[in-house]
Amino acid sequence: MGMRLWLALANLIWLGCWPVTAVQANEVSAVVAATDRVSHDWGSEVAAREELQQQLFEAALAQFHPDFVHLWKSLQTTSEEQRGPLYDEAFRKLSRFQHIWRGLDFVSREQIGSMTVDLSKAAPSIETKGLLDAVTALRPSVSEYAIVRNEVQKLLALPMAERWPALSIPTLREGESSPSLAEIRRILVELGDMPQDHDRESIYDGETLSAIKAFQSRHGLTADGIIGRQTQSWLSTGPEARARLLLRNLWRRDVVDRLPEQRYVLVNIPDYHLSVVEQGREIFTSRVIVGQQLRATPILASEIRSVVINPSWNVPTSIMRKDILPKLARDPGYLSRQQIEVIDGQGNPVQFSPEGWSHALASGFPYRLRQKPGDHNALGRYKFYLPNNDAIYLHSTPKKGLFEQGARALSSGCVRVEKAENLAQLLLAPTPRKQQEINGLLKQTTTRWMPLSTPVPVFTVYWSSWIDGEGKQHFRNDIYGFDKGSFKSVL
């Protein structure tokens, strides 16, 4: 992921990553006075009026709340001299929205949990120097804001913005021909993945292949140059939808205070990526595998407290009943091959005769399953323990080949880390002698918990678009449907 998100992280708020009380929200919310009784002279405040209109448009485009869409459309059909009440209402509701947003818990903010909030009440007030300052204070507190605003404006000004094509063609590979290639090239040129001076031949040539690979990379797809279903879907995603994603993800990163400069771990779920950040700088990265849609990795804020070497795997009840017991009914030798033992209520291993197995399965199988430590273990050799209510943790995996896949929502909820060994070494570095212990333990199958000298904060987030350090727009598939909805055009 490079430095494309982490400079913005310096602006994230520690309090914003935890549920906050209404009192805390009042204390930290940088909002301005806004009541039903206040009206402003917008006609003489040209800069404030233009800033308010831009912010209202962005809120409507992002579709945070139906009121913003309604207000924006009303503004377009109202003459300038009659817009004063609409400006007052927009100012009031944007103020209220920011106040409520800052009070949302971490999970609600990542999931854009704002569509049903009540924007009719007044927001708390603070002192400001003037109306322009008051309106400007409503911007999200993210350093990328000005960059994202500029990119949104550029997207909506693209020549094809109002007539963006929708592709639906057979899979296309280099060297093949298609009448849709001219349209594909126009899309690539509009989005900046291809230079302007390209001929319009119907053959899928090398220059187009390079442009498609760059496009695929920006969208988190396997950069193989094959124009299949996923690539066509993103090629068909027009400027308004892209602008909406940029704005929604910008607000996901809007929090109330700065993260401490101490080290922390961040897992961006739709990017399948883990980073260790220290003093605003990314010092470690790894590809990860996250939960599949029906067993989604939750949004959470916790801390890694221990590294477990040679963990055993206590099979979750849901996985045991949905996955393993059906296999066991068909294949009685499955547990033995996977080195999984049956555990009773007292934690003791249980052995069954064939008749005993039939009785246990028929009685609802009132037992637990535990996989022995070792290279065969589903958790691999490393587990990173973090307290949370969902029994989620980070771990290694023996199935290394899965990290080569582009879409990696494959797990049952926990996060598999490709470079787990390197992450363990980094986290345990303050106590060097532990590395000697690890080397010895890896030759065995003895489980050892190694507490960190200082717990490391860890966050899972849902950032599906951003602008990188080179000014390029990046997008990722909405794997959990946080940004799906019946969005209507506001243009």
C-alpha cells in the first residue's frame, strides 16, 4: 500500500476509534452555532455561500442522508434571491450531521451509519471569527480533504461524465479483437490510465494491455490484462459513482483527535492489506486474507497483547457444525488426517468407537474440536491475540498460495497474515532474547504465549477508495456491501 493512506492517518483521532458518549461528543465536536431561529446574510457572504454549496453538494453526492439530496435538488430549482432559507437549513443540518458523526461509534462510522439520524435538532456551538470560518469548520478533519475535493471536481468534469458507457462483452485477451475496444480505450484515456494519442484499431494490442494492467492495479484486481467480468464492472463505473466512493471513504477517516505516535497495526479489509504504522510512517506491510461475505471480518479497535507460538486451533462451533461435521459424516478419517482431536466439557480428549461416533453425531455432538499445533494447523505457527467480543485474531496459515489471489475474502472471519513471522519478530523486537526462544519452539509443537512488553493498538477498517501519494485514485470492491444502495444521481 505504500504511503498512499498513511499520511492521512496522522489526522485520525484516537477517540474516534472507540464509542464515545454524548458528553464526549459535545466536548470534541468542532461545530458551529446552528438553531432553527438563526438566519444569516448569505447574499453578502459570497465565499461562505460558495463553501456551503460545495459542502452540501458533496454530502448529497455521498448520500449520507436523504435530507442533503433533497436540499441540493431544491437549491437547483430555487432562484438565488430566494435561497436564504435553504442555505440556513443546509448550514443547520450540516452542523448537526458533523456533530452526530463525531459521536458515532467506530463501527457505525465505517459502515456509514448515518442515514437514519435526526438532523432537525440544533448542534452545540463554538466561537468562530465569522460565517466563512463557521462553514469551513464543517469540513471533515482529514488532510486529504482538499485533494479529494479537487479529484471529485475533475471526475465530474470529464467529457464522458454524462454518458458513461456500460460494458457487457465476452472476456477479452491480448491479441483478440472486439468492436468495444475503441470504447474501452476512451474510458482508459478519460481515467488517466492511457495517453491520448492512441489509434482506434479493434485489436487488443500491447499499449492497451499496459493501460488495462495499470487500471486493474488501481482497482485491486489481478493485473493480468484479461478484461473479464470484474474489470468490465469497474470500467463501467462512471465518474459520479467514483466521486461518491471517494467522499464516503474520506468521511470514514474523519475522526476527532490525532492517533498517538506510538506504533499501531491497521488492517484495511477491502484492500486485503495490513500495515504497521509508527509516527505516521508505514514501517511494515503484508498481504492478508479476510472473512468471506457471510463470515465477515468485523470492524474493531483493540490491541495485540500476545504472540502465540505453535497455537492449537479451537474450532469455532459455527465452523464445526457448518463445515467439519458434514465432512466427518462422509469421511470418518478426516479428523485423524487433520490432527484434530475431540474434546469433552472438561477439556479432555475423547476417543470413539465406530458405534460411539454414530451416537455422538446423532445426539447433536456435544463436544468441541481442537487441532494440534504444527505446520498442518489452520493457524500456522503464529497467532496474534487481541481481546474482542467476536473471537477474532490475526494468524499465519499453511496455505500460502491463497495470497496470490486478487480477491482474498476467503476466511471465516479471522485475518490471515502472509508475513506473520516477520510481524511477530517486529512486535517482539523489544525483547530480543525471545527470538531465540521462538527459534527453538518452531522446532517443536509446544504452545507458548509471549506477551508484548507494550500492547500494540490494532484497527480493522473499511477504506475502499483513496488518493495515493502520486495523486492516483484507487478503488476496491465493496466486499461487504457497506456502499451498496439505491443511489440516485444528484447531477
